[in-house]
Amino acid sequence: MSENRIRLLIRAKVEAGLLPAGPNRETYGRRGGTGTCSCCDTAIGALEVEYEVHFFSGQMLLVHMNCYRIWREEWTGIRPSLAPERCEKRGPEVVSRML
């Protein structure tokens, strides 16, 4: 999946409230292979870096290293210009269309 597509998916999930839109409490990195990325919904391979992200609310996410970077950029408002692809704020149905 292209970085632009991942960014749009993460943006849609943040806007729909499916991903947190704020700072996390702790982040741990390790070898992947234990689950599915909460940001892009693909498996985290054994040869990839997996981040375990904990929030003050008690919520925990597993994410790819690159997805974590994009997620942080999205909720902090640092959004590099995108290709012509657009994402409208419409809630969970946007996320399902992105898949």
C-alpha cells in the first residue's frame, strides 16, 4: 500500500475516532510478527519493527514503525501534501471504502 493511501486511511480513522487523536503515554519497539497494525490493518511481519503504543486511557495499539510516524503527523497536523487522492470527513464508512 502506498504511503499516500496509508496516510488517507489513518486520517480517516483519526477523524472517525477509530484511532486516538492525541499523545500516547509509552511506546515500545520490538520485532514484529505478533499482530495486525491498528493503522493500516495489515499484518506486521516478523522482519518488521512493531510498535506497541499505550495511551493514558488504557488503550493499546500495535502499529508498523512507518504507520506510527504517519499517525503522529496526522494528529499533530503535520500533513505533507498528498497526491490527488482526497478523503472527506464522513466517519467509519470512509474507512471501509479505503479498504
